[in-house]
Amino acid sequence: MSTPEFFVTPGYGETMLADLHYHQALRIGDRVEISGQGGWTDDLEFPEDLETEIVRAFDNVERTLATAGATWRDVVAVHSYHVPDSADFIGEVPTRVMVEQFRKRMGERAPIWTQLGVAALGAPKMRVEIRVTAVLGQAA
């Protein structure tokens, strides 16, 4: 078995490690696991617009994957967590934007995906968090 390597996303990842004592990514051999990424800036601020927050979360996943030598094209599994629009539906906007971003960043490859509605996430004003698993060499 390979030795685990931990990675810190430059910018916000350094703050997360110092303040919350966790890394953003882990690589073991050809497998990369990342911590859940929100739609925050390096200053840990969130946009007012939900669509922008989701796209920024995808950008942060991309940045974090890159620290461990992976890309969206290597992603095989996605878990997304959403503060829902209502008690019985995550909402049209989160689902639509997630699918648009999958297609934009992964092309024709489609990951497995679990989309969950939750009551709250790890920071005030946070409405989405995305966690992925990548296997290096999946990019076509």
C-alpha cells in the first residue's frame, strides 16, 4: 500500500488547516480524496447568488484536485450536499447547475453522484458543499 500524502489548497486551505486542523486533499497511490469544498473565496466569503456559489465550489474542487495532481476528468464519484429550497426538494437551480458543471468539466464522462439535502453546512451562509473521489489516469 502507498504512503498517504496530504495536500493543502493554496489560499483558503491554509486557513482551514491552521484554524480547523484538516487538509483539503489526500492521495494514496492513484486515488485522490478531497474534503468537501464550498463556494467560498480565499477570504471564506460566499456570494449572494446560489448559482455563483455552486460554480465557485466546482472551481474550488478543481483547485484542490490540482494540488494532488488530479483534474475533474479523473473524478469517478461526487457527493454534493445542499441546503434545500424546501423540505421535500433540493431545488431546480442546484440540480441544473450541478449537471451543467459536470458536462462542462467532465465532457461525456459521467461520475456516480449522490445529491443530499441537509439542514446546515459547516459555515454560515453556506448552501452547497461538494466532495469528490478521483482515480488518476481516468482522463480521456
